[in-house]
Amino acid sequence: MQNKKISGSCLCGDVTYEFTGPVKVFQYCHCTRCQKITGSAHASNMIIDPEHFKWLKGEGNIGRYELAEAKHFASSFCKTCGSTLPWITQSKKAMIVPAGTLDDDPKVKPMHNIFYADKACWYENVDNLVKYDELPTKK
């Protein structure tokens, strides 16, 4: 995969980061935890090696939430705007980067879906939906 610098940030810009090195996995996670934390049908997560990740600004403005019983789940967020941010797993072996926080094209695409059996009951494949390039107007 790629080895160029990829940057990312929260919505308000108080927290910024970058990583280099390959993206090990890029996946959509449909588990109910990811649905709750994103408020969406799935999380779009990239997994990278922690040594390839660096906070550039605002690290002190990051909150973290962990479920005690969850070995592979946590959430980090900007304390100012609430945006989801990258987080390190409890084992410290992987950095999870929410793809929606990227400012640059990672030059990789999602590879697979996980926990698809838990997908939201209302989830509809985007290919089946009408597409607009901007907010549709009332006619």
C-alpha cells in the first residue's frame, strides 16, 4: 500500500494528526458498538501500526471512552467539537483511524465489511439509492 504522509483533523481543527506507512486494513465495521459511536450504519476504519502515527496538534484536547468488557473497542473524540478521532487499541498494537477524519486521500479503498450480520435493520446499500451531487432542492 502507500507510505506517504496522510493528515487528518477534527471538524473544528483543534486536533490534527498524520501518519505514514502502509494501511494494514481498511474496513467497514457494522457492529452495534460502531453504529452507536458513529450514529451511522457503520464505522469506516483504517488500521495502521502505532509507530507510524503522530499527533501534530491538540493531543491534550482528546477525550477517550472505553467499554470495560470490550477488548477491541474504544472511542476518542475532540473535547471541543465532538468529532471522532483516531485511537489506539488497549493492546497498543494497532491505531484505528476513522477514515472520515482524513484530510488527504489515503490512496486505498475499503477491503471488506465486518460484523455484517449485525448491520442496522434500516441499512441500504448506497448503490441502490438516488445520488445527488449537492443538497437536493424542493420542486
